Amino acid sequence: MVVDRSGIHRAHKLDSTLDHYHGKLQWHLLPPHCGHHLNPIEGFWRTMKDAIGAGRYVRDLHQLYKRTRQVLTAHQERPIYAFSW
């Protein structure tokens, strides 16, 4: 499992889950602040947040759902984030 150093990946709430999979998972920790170069999902999330409007007001969850669906549907037609090494 490849993980960045986000707090959620180090949370004590995960201890029981990690204990359950002990010996079955191999952890690969990415270096701090590696960004989208080693962790392409970060580029995807950044693009999604920009397209949907992170930090902007949405009337309700249905409006947020519709906007998210529009962005993801457009992604099927053209890549939302081009990844290359």
C-alpha cells in the first residue's frame, strides 16, 4: 500500500484495521511534500477541487453531487489530469 504522510494515514483509529492486516500489507511511505510527482491522485484531487469549487458555497449536497458528476463525466471524454513520469 502506497500512502503519503497525511494525518489520516497515521491516525490511531486505524490501529485495529492495521493489526488485522498485519503481515498481509506492505507499506510504502512517500516522502513529505512529494506532491503529484510521486502521488498522481493528488493532481487529480487538486483539479477536482478547482473544477468543483473547493471552499465555495454550494446550496446543498444535491448541487455538489451534480457538479461532481459533470466534472467526472467530462473526464470520461478527456483526461482530467494527465500523468507522466
